[in-house]
Amino acid sequence: MGRRFDSCFRHQLHEMPRPWSGLFVLAVLELFDAKGVRCYRVMACNAGGCSGASAEASIVVQYPPSAAPDISVPAKSTNGSYTVTWTGIAVAERYLLEESVKGGGWVTVQENDLSARAFAGKPMGLYSYRVRAVNGSGAGPYSSTVSVNVIERPNPPSLSGPVADEANGYVLSWPAASGGGSHNYDLEKSTNGGDWVRVSYGGGLSGRRTAPGIGLLCLPFEGLQ
């Protein structure tokens, strides 16, 4: 039994005597089904009527976020730079972003009201992220987990050859490329200034080709992650 004014629900609650060390104890249990500010005051009543109202007491009703943000990150980065983004949650006051490196434990890397985090200079590896919304009443559920694979481009290898091999062929070879972890090698050729065409691809360090006809044959190649 109350009425709403001044942005509060004001309830007049009758006193219930509970003897305890010479004092009266008032117990009020209320289930809040909506957020907002609840204000209370009390009056003492008997057969002759009720006293004036007490000073008011108030409580702010707020629930933790019930929804998880939608999070996204690029699947791959070749320079160690990328940005993690997520959607906003209406009741959130801040967002807790966590990171896992190469399947390790989760570590908080950002806690504020922003909905993105940019990273730069990350070394090679797999980085996973999750985020949750937080307010004064607690934290909401975690988002799904997303991952980005940081892969450095390899340094160009050097090509040796062609070296004659038997009567009708030649061999090209190259040392293992540095940087970027394990590699495959993409060998291409251009004949008489024409377009470049792939002639082999794989993890080997050499390639044997059948001798071409008359003309200029160029065979650069690149190591690929």
C-alpha cells in the first residue's frame, strides 16, 4: 500500500513488536521484481491513531547483467596487431576482458567501460579472449571465446641453381627460411617475361624440373607460412 512520487516507492509499514533487549524489531521482506530506488518510512500506530512518519531509508535495486556480449577478433594477424571488439550491454557499468595465451590460464587485460581493446607487438602464438559485463550488483555471463593466431611472415630465402641434373633436367635448391616458424615453399617460374606460374609447393628445400625449351626461364620463389 503505497504511492509513487519523487522517483521513489514510499511504503507505510506498521510496526510489529518483537521484544529484544528492550527494543522493538521491525522485519521487512520484499521481493523486488524491477530495478529502481525503493524508499521506506515507518509510523507507530495504536487505537488512537498513528504517529508522524519517520525519516526515510532507501535502497537501490539493481541486478547483475543477464546477457553476455558478442565478441569478435580477426582470425589471423601477420604483424602482431589486432583489435578485439564486443557489443554493449544496457545495464553494464564496465566490461572485464580476459586473455589466454597458447591455451594457458585466463588473465584480465582490461576492465573499463570501453567496448574494444587494440593490441600491438604481440609475438607469434595463439591468443584467446572472452568478456563479461559488470555492474554494482555483480558480473554477467561470459561471452563465447574467440581466438587470433599471430603469424609472422618469413624472411625471403635465397635460391641456388639451376644445376644440371642428368641429361634432361635441372635442380634448384634453397636453405630453410628464417622467421615465422615452420614453412612451405612456393616455387614459381616465368618464361620469356610471361606471367608467373606455380611449379611446386611444399615443405622441401629443392625442386627438380625438366629442361625447358629455348628461352629465358626465371625461377624466383617465396617461403610461405
